[in-house]
Amino acid sequence: MSSPTRVYVSRLAGLPVYAPNGDQVGKVRDVVAMLRQGTQPPRVLGLVVEAFARRRIFVPMTRVTSVDIGHVITTGLVNVRRFEQRTTEVLVLAEMLDRTVTVVDSETTAVVFDMAMEQWRTRDWVLSKVAVREGAKRFRRRGQSHVLDWAEVSGFAQVEEGQGATHILAAFESMRPADLAAVLHDLSSKRRNEIAAALNDERLADVLEELPEDDQVEILAGLDTERAADVLEEMSPDDAADLIAELPTDTAERLLTLMEPDEAEDVRRLLTYEERTAGGLMTSEPVILPADATVADALANVRNAELSPALAAMIYVVRPPLETPTGRFIGAGHIQRLLREPPSELVSAVLDTDLDGLRPDDSLQAVAKYLATYNLVSAPVLDDEGRLIGAVTVDDVLDHLLPEDWREPDKPEEDHHAS
């Protein structure tokens, strides 16, 4: 194998995996190992690789021909059946990082922040080294780090309550919310809740929006009530409304009471609409501008990194007030058209005023037909008085057109160790 014989697992997270012909198979998401009795280091069985359509597959180490800086190369003979973790296996990144262990010689406790896997002469890969950071002991400086042999630490076989998540989150820092959601979904409830608790409110809100409803409800229930309300405030109003609708009535009301009044008002208004209607699908926070705004103003607004691509594709021009429900709707501006205009041009001069807009009680099928007819990724929703009350985006429509369990992983067809 033309690669280093010792590799730190945190550096593997997110690395591209290639077939010999250069085609990318996917990205490394974790390392699968098996604990052994006594002081024998765990055997590394293979890699969890995220392939196309967020499908997680198992790549045995016997199929890995190179583990190098920046990439992993396989033989090309990869089983694409979905990975399913066995009870005898551990996921190194998800389950072993942030563990509290005991340093045998000094009997001090330490937290695992990385592990190294090494190829022996037998060509087997094992977890040979454990990188730990010790706690305070007498006059020793807190945070002293060591790289120890596997036999020099103990405690991995014990169930730890309240395991941290600092180092796994560092390994997955660059992941998109949808990818991190896929990782969380496949973990045990205990580990999923521990990692969710360690995320900041904004990051957790983004991840929750990508999880199945059951996972959303479970994670929210694991947070204290005030923090749950803070996370809901960070979510898009339509996603927050969908989640709150899944909660018991008394819990939902308590959370709405703790939210900021303006945020709660938006969610309450969305909850009044039937789920599979334009009102139930829409967000109350599209990009809204007055008639005297310029093209430069519009482009500055859609540069907001928190906007989804679909919401950023169109701006809506209205009479005051500019908060939904707004004043009378004037028209919509397509970003592609605005990019071709001088920055000083008024957006009112380049609006699409032919869009009648959707009504809040329009059915899901009517919304999908509307978007398809006009080749739109976003559409205005107007009330009977011609006021803008929100916008429906194509991603929300797809969420409801796809089967309810579309976010759920495929069921395994056969043993993931088959080659």
C-alpha cells in the first residue's frame, strides 16, 4: 500500500474517496472498528463513505489501496449497499472522540481528541494510538496533551453518560447542515442528543431543518425549554411551524410563549393554515423591498448568506409596511434580470407585474403547477386584499411531494461486509 502506515482519523473526515480510474466514489464520514479483549488494539474494519444521494456505504480496509494526505483510493470494487452498524462495531469519530478515559500509569482522567490507525506487517489496520488531553492534577497545567499507546488507556468499554462532542464537531466543522443531519440520524439517540446539545443555536437550527420529524421532536425534547425556544427562533418560520405542529399542544404553547413576540407571531400565523396549502408551505420572510429601492439595494439584500438559493432568486416589491402582511403587492424582481441592469436603476422599472400570485388556500398540486407553468423557484402568496403574506419556494414543495420518509435512509439489502 503506497501510503503512510499511521493516519490520524480526524484528518480522514470529509476526504474524497476515488476509484483507480479517478472517479470519485464519495467522502469519508467515519471509521469502523471492533473492540477486542484485554489490551489488544481495536481492529479497523473499514470506512463509512457517503456516496451519491447521501447514501452511506461500507468500504472494507481490504479494498483501500491508499490512504494519503488529501484523498483515499480504493480498488474500485465497492459494495454500494447501505452501511448498517453492527452491535460489535464502533464508529471512531462519532463514538470514541470526546470519551473520558483513564491514563493507566497516572490514574488520571483525560478526554480523547484524536486516534491514530496504523497498518501492521500483517496488513491489518488497528487503532494503535490515542491522543488525549488531561484534566487538572495538582500543579499540572490543565489541558496537557499526550499521544499514548492503546494499552496505556482504559475505559472505552464502559458506557459514558454525558459524553462531550467538542472534537467530533471539530472534525465535522466543514459539513453542510444536510450532511451533518445524515450523520446524526444514523447515531444512537444518546449520542445524537449529546452532539445536538453541543451545537450552537444557529447551527442546530440549520441541522434540524434537514432531519426527519421524529428526530426533530426527539432532539428538541432533549433541550431545556428556554434553549428549545431559542433554537426555534433561529429556524425559518415555516420550518419552525412544521416542527411545533408535531409537538403536544401544551409544549407547543409553552415554547411559543418563550419565543420573541415577533418570531412567535409569524409562527402562529403560519400554524393557522392547512399543511398542504400555499399558506402552510410558505415562509413569511422573503426578500421584500419598497418601490424606491434600487437594483443595488436588491442585490445587497439577496447576498445574505442565511437565505436559501430559492429565496434569493426573487425579490418582492410592495407598498409599506414591508413586514408581512405587507402593503399592496406591486411585483416581483427576478435576480437574473436584475444582474443585467445598472445598479442605480429602480427595481420598480424592471419588475414582473404579470404574476397574479398564489392564494393561501391553494392546494399543493396548484402550487406545484404554478411553479412549473411559470418556471419559478419561488412564488408570492397574496391575501384577498392583494397584500404579500409570504412566499413559497420549490424546495418546500418538493418536501411535500416526495414520500413522507424521503429523508429516511434506505433499508440495508444485505450484509455490508459483502465484497
